[in-house]
Amino acid sequence: MVKPANFDPNKKYPIVFYVYGEPASQTVTDRFGTGSNRLYQGSMAEDGYIYASLENRGAPAPRGREFRKAIYHNIGSLNIRDQAMGAKEVLKNSFVDTSRVAVWGWSGGGSSTLNLLFQYPQIYKTGISIAAVDNQLNYDNIYQERYMGLVPEDKHYFVDNSPLAHAKNLRGNLLLIHGTGDDNVHYNNAEQMINELVRNNKVFQLMSYPNRSHSISEGEGTSRHLAATFTKFLKENCPPGGR
């Protein structure tokens, strides 16, 4: 957790959770840059945000076999519950404004962001999801089958734990971002999510980057524009500063 600069424990601050949540990577690490948000234009601490990240079961952290293997059949379920229950504990701090709670992530973190926003709308009010796997049946079999089992016998795990299955529960502010040329998490994921949100009359915002890959980095000005879009949406929907 990175607290705001000039932190006043008698004030309440907005909190922004950074999430990945899947077995390929961890976010809580002892290395330089862990507590910084490269997409935010300016300083989150100076502007008055709390920036935090939690590690759920299934992450490749040195916590033992059971911690690591608990994720089997459970991407989109157990990891999401771990994140949400952890967030509830963090929100017990008197200096956290529970009406200003945001979450964001990229790729698997984008998927986790959607699941958190959809499955725990009472906790998370704002979400920014980038390049998410919206339907686990769409993703690489070498990854998805390793952690979720085999189709057809385990298909229900893929379906039930995908963000697509929970989109009808959206209550907060959502920004979807995806590159149309993404050759890792194909843009069809975003299109399925758009259709499901539309079908359920859920209002959201969308930013598509034409022919950009999974990194959304190609093209002049793209990274700068992505950061500006991220920052503007966050400030408008989860305003910074102590109150």
C-alpha cells in the first residue's frame, strides 16, 4: 500500500487496487517500482490516492503448494473472492473512503477487474479493464487447460467463472480498453462483453485501439493517449484527495 503524500489519518482517501490475480504472475513483490502506476499521469500519492495491491491464492508466490494449487478449476472464483475479502479488510481502515474504491488490471488483471466489479459491486465502484479475457473458452488451451481442466467435461468451470457470466450484475463505472489487433487476447473477447452488457442494458465506456496488440503500444502517441484516458476516467469516477 502506498499512502498519499502529506497523509492525514483523520481524513478519508480514495483507494485504487491494482490486480492481476492469475497463476502467471504476482503483484506484491519486493522490487523497485512495485508501488507505482505507470498508466497514471502524474503522482497518485501527490494527488491524494491510496494505491494498493493484494496477493490471492494461486499466484506464483513462495507460500507453499496448497496456496499455489488452490486455483485449479477456480480462476474467476477463488482468486476473486480472495481479492474481495482482502479488500474488505483494507476498507476497515478509518482513512479509506469506501464510496471511492477503484480497481484496474491488464490481461488476466483485466479479467479479474471485471469479475470483481461484477461479483462484488458492493465493494468496487469503479473499474478499468484492459485487454481482458472475457470468456475463458477463448483463451490459449496450453494456459487455460493447465489451470481449469479439459473441455468438454470441465467446460462449466470455464463458463461459470468467466466475466461474461456475471456482466448482468454491473452497477459501478466501467471502462473497457482493448486493441483490435491483439493476437494474444483476441478482440472478440471485448465484442462478446460489449454484446452482453448491451443485452443487459448496462451503460459503460469503451476505448478500442485499432490494430494494436496486447501491449497497446504501437503507433505514434498511443501510450500517451492510453495513460490520458486511464487518468481522466479514474479522476472523474473516483475523485482524488482526502475529505
